[in-house]
Amino acid sequence: MTTPYLKERRAELLTDYRDGLLGDVMPFWLKHGVDREHGGILTSLGRKGELLDSDKSVWFQGRAGWTFGNLYNTVEKKPEWLEASLSCARFLRDKCADASGKLHFTVTREGKPLRMRRYVFSECFAAIGYGEAFRATGQVEWRDRSLAAYDTFLKFNREPGHIAPKVDPSTRPARGLSPLMMTLVTAQDMRESLGDVTVRGKSLTDWASIAIDDIRTYFVKPDLKVVMEMVGPKGEIYDHFDGRLLNPGHAIEAAWFILREARHRGDAAMAKLGLEMLDWMWERGWDKEHGGILYFTDLMGKPIQEYWHFMKFWWPHNEAIIATLMAHVHTGDAKYAEMHRQVHDWSYAHFPDREHGEWYGYLDRQGRPTTELKGNMWKGPFHMPRQKLVCWKLLEGKA
């Protein structure tokens, strides 16, 4: 679809998305992040790419493996991208699991275990990283490992008793949005690399449907025009700090996952759900005083206990840039063009490091960097390169 907004800004946006991805972000991580001694990727980097901590995020072995592999498979078959993707996949396979097969959260540079967390998101990122390795090489091992990782994630999240509850479920049982988002997007990414294969008796498309239905049933509240982050087992709202806490960027991310699935299926009702989620959480998350997406807000407008609630993190802005552009491309509605202009212009005015490349990750409410970090255990080559890649494809009519 060509709209006045897209026609007017196409060249500028392609410079930020395509050229920024290929000429800035990926060269930064290839140069500074890839561990050519022990394999995998290092993400705890300073402003100029200097190594600040050699411990490794297991999330990022899968995430970076997916990023490099997806670029190799969908953009250009550059040997350095394939090498980086397979290095991450091999490090995951050889170094990151405990005796039971569950993946750690952090390991040393050499791959010795450091921390195991109770949830299983490392498995989702491993699944998509392995999936791109299979798409690139055709080696069945990577397909099988992708399926096994997703199977483990589903087992832990769909069968009771595998994950220790965060709070005593006999007192306050709860369910969270994150596992459903991960069920959905992992199924989508695996479907692109493996096809619509079956895991635990259901196709990847089936798992996407289950996740969306659960999000709609339990977390989407049309009467309040909100997407909750945590609810009771039947969708009840708890009037406590955790129960009222909203993460607008997270819910906006879920919105574009749903829009993506709606575009894949041509499902108008599903698209309506994604658009409503975007509308509501934009209204609750956009900082009308200083611009940018607030990290946390409260359902009832009450004070929030998390002291960083007013900060501007890189990843919610990445997700909002995707969501608003996808919504505009899907509908042609000028409202979403204006939302995209706001979040794109604010983000690209404040996050990029014009001197040394890449983005700062953490800004104060006014948009000033609070640290020179370019990466840590949570920030690395994933959210921002994915944003640039998805938006580039949207502009080219390929997403």
C-alpha cells in the first residue's frame, strides 16, 4: 500500500531502517560482539564496543543466532552472517544446558553455568535461532533442536507443576502475558524457518491461535481499554501493585504479533484485536509531556513502586515503531501514520549514538542517556535490528 505518508517519508525511513541495519547495527555487533575464541556472542559492551563483562546471556545466543541467520536467509547470503549464526547455535548446543536439558540464563564466556532462572524463555530464543540455522544449512539436527526447544517451553508453560510460582498460588493465583506472547511469536518465527510443523500434537499455527485466544480472553479488557500484564486465573484484576502494573511497550509488542498473524491469515477480526490493543496501550503509554514510551504505568493512575517507571528503554520504542508502521500499512489510516511519525522521530532523535554507532539502551524521561552501555544481558542484536528489518520489509511490501 502506498499512502501520502509512506510516499513522503519512504527514502528517509529506508535510510534509517535498511541502511542503518546494514551499515551501522550489524557491523557493530559483528566487530565487537562475536566471540571468535569461544564461540557465541558477547553482549555486555560499552559505548565504543569495548567488552565490559565476559559472562554470556543465553537468551542472546538464540536471539543473535536468529538475527544473523534471518538476515542470511532473507536479505543476503553473507558468509559472515551465517558464521555468526552457527557460532551462536553451536554455543547453545554445546554449553548452555544443564543435565536435564533446560537452558541456563547466564554462563561464563567459556560456557560454564552461572544462573538458572525458573522460567524457560531461553528455550524460545534457542528454538528460533536453531530454526534459522536449519533454514540456512538444511541440516536436520538444527530442525530437531528447534522443535525440542519449543516442546520444552510448551511443557513448562502448559503443564502445571514445572515452573515454581512467583507467589503462593493458594493465596493469589495468577497468569502472565509474557508466556503467551512467547508462544505466539516463537510459533510465527519457527513457521517461517521450518514450515507449519507439529509440536506436542498441534501445528505452529494452532499454537499461535491458542496464544491469541488466551490473550483476548484473559488480558484484553475492552471495558477499561487496556491490556493487562498479570491477571488472576479467570482474568481477574488484582488491586495491588503487581496487579495494576501496565507495561505499554510489552502490550504494543503483543499487538503487532497479532497484527502479523492477522496479515498472514487475512483475518479481519484478529486485525481489529491487534489494532485495539495498540490504540489503548499507546494512549496509556505515550508520554504526552516529554514524548516517548513510558516503561510502566498504573491501571488506575496510582503511584508505581518500580522507580524506573518513567524511563525510556530502547525496546518498547522498537516495538512501537513496528506496530504503528504495520498498522498504517495494514489500514492506510492517517492516525497510525501520525503515531509512527511521533515514535520514530522521538526514538531516532534520542537513542542513536551518532559518533560510535548503535543505540543507547536507557534514557531518562527527557530522553537523555543514563548509561553509555550498548549491551548487557538484555540488550544486544535483537529488538533494534528486528525493528529495522521488519520496517524495511513493510516499506518494501514484503511483510
